[in-house]
Amino acid sequence: MSIMKKFKLTLLGTFLALSLVFPNSANAQQEVQKGQVSLPGEELMKTYKKCTKDYNVIEALELLKQTTGEYSRKAILGENLTQKPVKIEFRNLSEINPAYANFDALGWKKSNKLYIYINKKHQDAPKEALAALLAHEAIHQDELNSLNEETYAWTLEAAVWTQLSEEKPELQKISHPLVERERVIKKLFEKGNYTSAYIRKFVISNKGYQNLPERSPGFEENL
């Protein structure tokens, strides 16, 4: 079974179980807090040095440990189709292509290396929002994309944000463009009873995805 197919089976089961997990907030909060740090220590810096040196990104990656996004954290560390760590950078995305100026992030592959470029406007975003965004972008591991793949990525992002924001309600009051993105997809996730039902509709209606095929390698089946 491929890495992606293992992920899909795990992801589907997790989405269906999320609504049962959230009410047990005391245990969940203890688990999430295990991954939280005030400032990355030397060991954490070593762990993520091939991916990033940015404190906020390191803290975001640590938060993924106790969420549905742990798969993505491991993928970023090297458990991906290239078997190499993913490099994460804040960039002015218009320098790559003017059409990308308002994108929140891009997954990029060059010379068999993976990159996640995050829009510089999100450099001061809450680490929880960055964690959700990174969970999404780590799903894109090759040059091919599809509606199914985007549906998985967006649904995973929504699941991670839902987990983290349920344990830290004050995040809902923060005014930041990346947090606003997360609020939107969380509402779709909740409306679909913690499934991809409404997120898929959102993906299909997105103008940026109009030319995507329905399937791509590892994402042959609908969620």
C-alpha cells in the first residue's frame, strides 16, 4: 500500500471520529499542550534545521504532533515521495509568478526537492493557523494535482484548525487574514458534519481549480 493510500484510510477514519473526540476537551487539551513550546530549544532547532529556522514555523510544526496533521509533520521531515525534508520559506509569491501574489501558500517541487512557500503577509500569523496551513501544503508532493487531492488537503487543514481552535477559543477573536481563511473552512467542515462534503463543493467551485482533473496518483477515490 502506498504512503498516500495509507494516509487516505487514516484520514477518512479520523474525520468521521472528530466530532466524538472534541467533547473530551480535558484530555485533548493535555495532549495538544504536549506539543506546544514558548521558544524552540536547541533540540527542536536540530530536528527542523533542514526544513526551517523560523521560530514560528517550528512551533507550528510541533503543534501538529497531537493533531490529525501529524502525517504532514512527518512528511515535512522527509517521509514523503522524495524521501527528503521539505524546505519551508516565507516568500513574496508574486516574485515567482504575478498570478500567485494573493495566494496564501504554494507547494513546489524542483530538482526532486519539495518546498512550501508561505506568503510573507502571514509571517506574523498565529502558529496554530500556520500549523493548519502546513498540514494542507504537505499533502502536495509531486507535480500532479486534482480535485480529489485538493479536497483531502483542505479537509485536513480544516480538521487541524478545528482541533487547535477548540482547545484555544481565543483564536477565534484574532484578526488576521490566515485566521479568516481557517474560520471559513472550519464552518464548511462543521456544516458537513466533520466530513469533506461541503469542502469538496468549495474546491470544485474554486476558479483556480477549474482545469484540474478529478483524480491524481494516490487520490483516485473521492473522500
